Amino acid sequence: MARFLIPGQSEMDVRIPVDEELSESEEEPVTGLSASEFTCHCCYQVLVDPTTLTCGHSFCRHCLANWWASALPRVRTDCPECRAVWTDFPKVNILLRTSSSHEVLLSKPLSRWNTDDVTLWVEHLSVWTSQYKETFRREQINGRLLFALSDEDLSAAPFSISSESHRRIILEELHRLKQRRVAPNLWQYKELNLGKTLFLQLSLHRFPRLTLLYLFLFDYGDMFLPFIHTSCPAQTTQDSLIDTPLDRPSWSQWAEFLLMYFLLPYQLLSAFAWHLLSVHYWTARVVMLHAVFLSVLDVHFFWTLLKRGEIRTLPKRVWQEVLAVMMKESLFVLLWPLIPLFFCNFIFYYNLYVCPFYTAALVKRTLLQTDTQQQRI
């Protein structure tokens, strides 16, 4: 066993056991790349088939081809960034291609990972994981199976990973991977999942309870778990962070979620937006204010049904509303591949920034009507 001592402290306080095979592998140099190094400076996206010129700058091969042909009938052989002339035929940078492929993989939903994606992820964990990647490939482990792996699965056949430290590191990296499911940036998530973003935006506005139920039944790993862990965070300590995986909400989280789900579902959205304040200062506040307005309308709707004795008609009303929305939006869904991007962006920003004003006006009109009816009585 290897030991590490910090000067000035006793040996008893700082003795940390580390497997010899793990410590030896960690001594090998690991090449790290910053975000700018796998970003194309032509399209400002993650490099695809990165091609490095003689000056050292790298671009997507397609972007470089467009630059090369931009001055036809002549061709451009100068660097798009520094204008240095390059010679010969530039080759694809294998190191950058591997790194950029891994970066694209991390932005892909875990449920959509295929066997090759899982194998690439295992290969990038460390040098010592190369001995396990073929097992993952042979057993056809995809993203959904990877999501459900536990310590018992890794120690048993067919994986048979006998090293406890190796199993622990794989599970910790899998835990971090699950935590990445919530995009730190709303615009980043919209660019990756425009269709799902519009669906959630429209459906959560009209049917918050049905939409959350849909996410629980059909999108549990990628959407529901990050949502419940963000809107109803668990009271965990640093020591229990690894012991409580992301796919196991506590009973207190479920109790808080179900209480808000039935009584004030829009406040779950407000709690989710609260955790985005550091990233989206004004947008998160707009979402939280909109959630308050929608909660007022939701409470007023149920209170009106109770007062009139029409609560039994609620399932029929909901079903009719769902059918009406489905008929109204079916044409939009059918024509989705043909809809221009600017129109989709217009709908997104309209619902995000303009609809709160419409909802506020609706709240005012509803409350004034209620006050007028009470005065007549």
C-alpha cells in the first residue's frame, strides 16, 4: 500500500491507503485540453474532423474546405485566423478528433448512447480502463444499461472487476455524468434540444401535472431525475454525496415533490428556475414571476370548481382541453421538419418573455371579475 504524508501533521491523521495498481497508473501523464483547443474558430462549435494547419491552428475540415473554396476560381491557402500560408495537404488531427468526439458525447443524452458511445466513455476515464472497454463492447452495454450499473454488477460476471478502487472510480465518474444531465445554460440546452424545449415550454404552461407525469414515465433518466433533484434538493453532506446516487431520490424529496405536484405544480418550476439565478439573472426571475401568475390562475380555477360543486367534471374538462391542444398543435408537429429555425426561436422567446405579460393581464381580469361578482352578491 502507498502512503502520503503532509509535513507538519502526524502519520495517524493523514494515512491514505491507495492501491498500488491505481497509484502507478495515475503517475502516467495525462494530456488535458481546454475548451478553446477543441473549438473551431470558424463556426465556434466543437471541432468535427479537426484539421491542424502548419501554423498550429485547427478548424473543422468542412469549415476549412469552405474557406479554401471561398475565392474560386482561385483557392485560399492562408489560415482563417492568422492568415499564415499553409503548404502541402493538411491532415486530420487524431488527438483533437478523439477529444472533440468525447466532448460531443458528453452533450448527448445518456439514454441515447449506443455501445460505441459507452466504450468511448470508458476508454476516456483513464489509462487502466482500456482493459475493461472490450467487456462493455462485447456485452452491448448502451446508455440505459450503463445508467443502471451498480457496484454489485461491476464485481460480478461478465465485468468481474476485482479492484474495489477501479469500481469506485467508475461509479463516481458515472455519478458525475448523471449530474451533468442538467445543462448549466438554458441557451445551450435549447440549441441541443430545440424540439424538446418547445414541447416542455408549451406543455408545462398548459398541463404541468400531466407533463411531469409524462417525464416520470417516459423520460425518467434524462429529464425527471435532474428536475426533482434540482427543484427538491436533498439535504446531503459532503460525505454522503457519493453514497446517494442521482437515480435514488430520498423519501423527503418525494414527499416535498408530491405535495407541490398536487397543490402548486408551477412552484416546482419556480424552484427549478431559482437554481439558475447565477447563470440567467433576469430570465430566471421572469420564469419565477410567470410561475406565480400561473399558480394564482391554477388555484382560482380549482377554487371555482369547488365553490360551484363541479369538481367531478375535472377529468372531463382536462380530457377535452388535451384533445383541443392536440388537434391544434398536430399540424405544427407534422410540419416540424419544414419549419424555419427563426420561427421556432420566435415561438420560444415569445413564450418565455411575452407570455408572462399576457398571464399577468389574465390574472388581473380574473381577480376583478371575482371581486365584481362578490359585490353583486
